Amino acid sequence: MPSYTDILAVILGGGQGKRLYPLTLMRSKPAVPIAGKYRLIDIPISNCINSEIFKIAVLTQFNSVSLHRHITNTFNFDAFHPGWVQIWAAEQTMERMEWYQGTADAVRKQLFEIQSARSKYVLILAGDHLYQMNYSKMANFHWENKADVTVALQPVTRAEASRFGLLKQSQNSQIIDFAEKPKDPAVLDEFATRDDPEKPHMASMGIYLFNLDVLVDVLSMKSGPKDFDDFGYDVIPHCVTNKLKVFGYEFSGYWRDIGTIRSFYETNLELTMQNPSFDIYDPQYRLYTHGRFLPGSRLSDCEFQDVLIGEGCIITRAKINHSVIGVRSIIKAGASIKDTVMMGADYYDDSGEIPLGIGENCNIEGAIIDKNVRMGQDVCIKPFPLGTEVDTDAYSIKDGIVVIPKRTILPPGTSICPESITL
């Protein structure tokens, strides 16, 4: 049996992240904060470490400075450990002047580095999913079936199916047909292969384990005049059509694609419940991030219900319900916060006319407050109807959720509410 040390994990840093705008205004998708103290990139890297996969490369391109800083400051193995976490940034070369054109193209442009790692297997991961997975179990499945490619799978509902690659499997779990993000109802019907009426489709999670030689061979091919630029649209269908041994590994645990503001918002708020599906307290799946060495949070005369709070916060006489409060959050007396994701701050600063944090008597509901926001007293924020989309310099409304971008200053008395704004 091969060893987990034979596996190189390649994490795709993602493109522009338009569906998560304005959270991606100043950062890449994997650098977006989540759960009060982590970043999305911490999820796949922690999963690798927990799976004893210690050779990890992160492919980056767009708005990646904060992501580079976080990885560099966080994931450093000591000199006596064989593992490493490296950043492989997109670059122009004498052979290729263009940037990454898709997921597969990003890996193709780093094939020299991948081959230099001298690993026999390559695990392709996304940097914007939330899940806890032991990749070693998937690797064992791959080796036992003598597969060329293994795709991680999960059942999905009919409503979700068009967002994913759907597939059919034989009785021995080999994939025999694949359709990427089908919209045609007839195709959806054809790929409804499960007996479960609630989740009739089997979908790709965007997690792939390749034998190195297979990956190199496929990425060196062309489909007519076009390179294989995307794993879902190009590479996996090619492998299935050309009778490579492509197997599906079913993963039954919690998994969310954090692809939209709505999914990001709802996933964060799920973590505030007493028994969330994603358990950040599970000692078997430790979640690693940058060690900030902050003091414990100081809470004075407050009322809380279903709240997840990061360290280093100072909260005074506030009422907070069903919300995530990030590190170094300052919340002044009389504030009321409900159904809100507050990302906190990178530093403390009470200087200036409006200090960092939430001012006195603010009323905030149904919002995402990005880092280092300064909010004066008596600010009111309320959710808008589902589907509402607005972009301004001071805020955005995405699917009815009010998003306050990083470093925004909201003057005292600001109102971002349906009754006070004409859309």
C-alpha cells in the first residue's frame, strides 16, 4: 500500500470571487474570515494536516496579498518535519503570458513544480468550501480500487443539482457518465440515479485525487483547438469518456460550498447553534489558524443567545442574538445585534471621531460587518427582501443581506433599512 507521504495536496486559491463581493473587494475568496477567528483557507489546510498529508501547495492569483501573509504567518513546520505549505503564485513566463484560465489550467501552469515535489499522487482541493474530511480514507479507497482518478461525491437535492457536476456510477463505484452543472430538466432527470427522493442526485464536491502520470498526460492534451482548462467541464468528462478508471468516493459528512453571500451568511450563523453540523470543537478535526495571543473577551452586563464570540472582544451592556462576533470586536453600551456576522478587527484603535467597532445604541439585524469598520452611535441596519441587490460606496445589499465592506466608516445616525431607503 502506498504512503500518505506520496500525496501532494494542491489547493486552488480561486479567481475574482465576484459572487462574494464586496467581501472579496480587498482579498481573495480563501482569505475571507469565517467563524469569528478563522479564514476559509484554514479549512482545507487543516484537513490535510489532520489526514497526515503534509506537502501542501496553494495556487493563488487574484487579490492574494492577505492570503499570502496569513499562510506565511500561520503554517510553518519545524526544521525536523518533512512537510511544507508553499504558495505558488500565478506568473507570466516565456512560454505562457496569460493568467490562469480555469481550475485545470492553474494546475497545468504549475506542473513543473508539481513534478518537482516527487509525489506519486496529487490531491486537488478548493479553497472556499467548509467541511471536515479525512482525505486518507479517500486515498485508501483510491488505492484499493487501483483507480486513475477518484472524485469525492455527495448526494444533493434537485434544487441544488444544477450548481454541481452530476454523475452516474456502476455497482462497483466506477463513474460511467458525467455532466457539469446541467440546466436541462431532461438531463437532470437522467442523472437522478439515487433512490432517495429528497436527494436523488450524486454530485462532485470538486475534490479529485489523481495518479501523477494520469494528471500530466491529461493536462498535456487538447480538446480540438482548446486546452483542458477546467476539471469539471473538461478533464473529468474526458477521463470518463476515454475509459480511464475514474471512481467516485462518497462522503457522507457535512460539506458546504461557500460560493455566495447568502451561503456564507447562513453557514456562519449555523455555527452559533448548540449542535451545529460543522463541529469546530471536534478534537479529531482540529482547525488551525494564525495564533494571535489575544486576551480573553471581556463581557460586561450583556445579554447573549446563540452567539459565537472570538477572543479579544470588549462588549458592554449589549444585547446579541444568533450572531458571530469576530476577534477584537468592540461593541458599546446599548447596542442590539441580531442575525449578524461581525468579522471584528485587525487591531485596536479608539482614536478619531469614530473609533473602531460598534457605537452606542446601534441596532443591527441581518448584516455582515467586515473587518475594521467604524460605526457611530445610533446606526440602524435591517435586512431587505430576498433577492434585493444594491451596491453603493458605503454598503452593498446582496440577496437582501446588508454587507458593510472592510474599513467603512458609518456616521452616527446612519440608517440602512427598507423603510428609509428607496430602491
